[in-house]
Amino acid sequence: MRYAIIALCAVLALAGCAAPQGDWATDEEVMRAAYRHDGPPRLTLFTMLNNKNGSGAHSALMINGSQRVIYDGSGSFEHKTIAEQEDIIYGVTPMIADVYTRYHARNTFHVKIQELDVTPAQAEKAMQLAKSSGAAPMAYCARSTSKILAQVFPGTVAQTWYPKALAEDFGKLPGVTEEVLYEYDSDDNSKVLAAWDPSKV
């Protein structure tokens, strides 16, 4: 079991799971970045999957409620212009949501995007659970994300260490839609953010 967990940590680190950073945005920066999307209350589960063997590599949850955020537990996605605090990315405009998915889709991994319209109460519950979770340790992406979803959808979504298992549970919920994003750029996904200039988009 110990060796299986070590191997899992190595795979997740390559896919986008990293140790929590700690240089978080201030409360003022978070409030300034807040963005409300005009779509319905919605939960979007991102699952990064290995292109060779289909195994799960990273999980993250976009929540559209009173504002739109991405809970990116132990994720590596960060940019100086993006407000992130305790593994929650704030101000998730369509542009940031797009660059987030393209950051993870590359030569070695693709992204499964599962969307579910929910009630305002469910969206806010997910938001509050994400905020109270705190920064996740390395390789806890699926564990921390599934813990949130298991409380929003008890009896359907189970807490798990595995991104693919989480995606399978989430996909059983009535009304879930799915799409898959493939891109074939370099495996060095840091170049996506290094080249991204939001002022020129």
C-alpha cells in the first residue's frame, strides 16, 4: 500500500498536484477579484486523465454560485494576476476557466469536463465547504474534492483518493453533461501560463 501511494503521488505531481504554496492573495485581493457568472448555479468537475493508460491524475471543482471560483486542491495552477487563497482560485472569468483547462490538457494528459446544474443552496454549500477545507497537502486533490462533493451529494459521491473514481461517481448524478479536451502541446505546462498575458486577450 505504501508503494502504491508513493507512485500515486509521483503521477499526481506530474499532472498538476503540488504542495500548497502559501503565498496566498490577501482578503482584499480576493474581494477585488470576485466575479459573478451570469449562468445558472453549477458545479463543474475537472478530471485530468493520462493519455496512455486513462488513469486519473488530478481533480478540481469549479463552483458557480454567488461568485465563480475553482477549488484546486493541491494544484499547481498559479499566475501573478490571479487571486488564489487556500487552494481556491477567485475571479474565474470565462478567460480564466479556459486557460485553466488548457493548462492541464497537453501531450500526456487530457481533461474530462463534467457539468451539473444545481440549486443555489447546493452551490453555496459547495462554496462554503471549499473555503473551510483549507490548502490540501500534495496528492490530496481527489481526496479533498470528493470530500466536498460527498457532503453535497451524500450516498452518490464517495470520498476517494482517485480522480477517475470521483469522476465516475459524479457522472452518475442525473443531469451531468460531459466533454473532453485534448491538446498536444509540450508536457511543460508552465509555458501556458508564462506566455499568457490577460491584458492582451
